[in-house]
Amino acid sequence: MLDSLKAGQKIRCTVTRDIRVPRHAATVERLMRQDDDIKRRLKKAQVYRMANLLVKSRGNRPWECRVKSARHAVAGKGATWTMRFIPQVLNDFKSIEQYLKVEAA
């Protein structure tokens, strides 16, 4: 299935089983962040965090206390996302294909 995909084609990916290897989970989450809805949520959260940035004094200089970002892309069983396929992520998909079901959207 992966070899028949064309660049720019919309695909729907679904995690079919639990991911136990941390680097595979990180790869899935990185791919999930290419979904338009997740991108939008991450950008809105970033704007919110920067607007409410807490600045304290440390050594008589301004010190920005940054808040960690929320995890909007969580790689768990049943997680689904839609993205545009690009050839650069083909090796990522091949490394985690035992966890995913990929279909044309």
C-alpha cells in the first residue's frame, strides 16, 4: 500500500495496536503532528503561552518562565489522523508499518 501512494495524496492513518517501543511512539506522534487539526491546536496553544508568558527577575534581569506545551498528538491504539503524503516520510511509515493501517482518504 505504501509504495502505491503519490505525493500530495490525502491519507488516513489509524494506530491498530499499542506501541511499546518509545522511539516508534515518537515517530507516530511526529507523523500525527502533520494533521491540519493538530497543527492548528498546537499553534493556538503556542500563541496562548506566549501571550501569558510569566517574566520574573533573576539576577536583576528579566527571566522568562516558559510553560511546557501540551501533547495534542498521543500515539495510542485507535488514534486516527489525516495528512498529505510526502515521499520524505516513506521510510518513517515503513519503520512503523506494523502499528498502522494506512488508506487513501
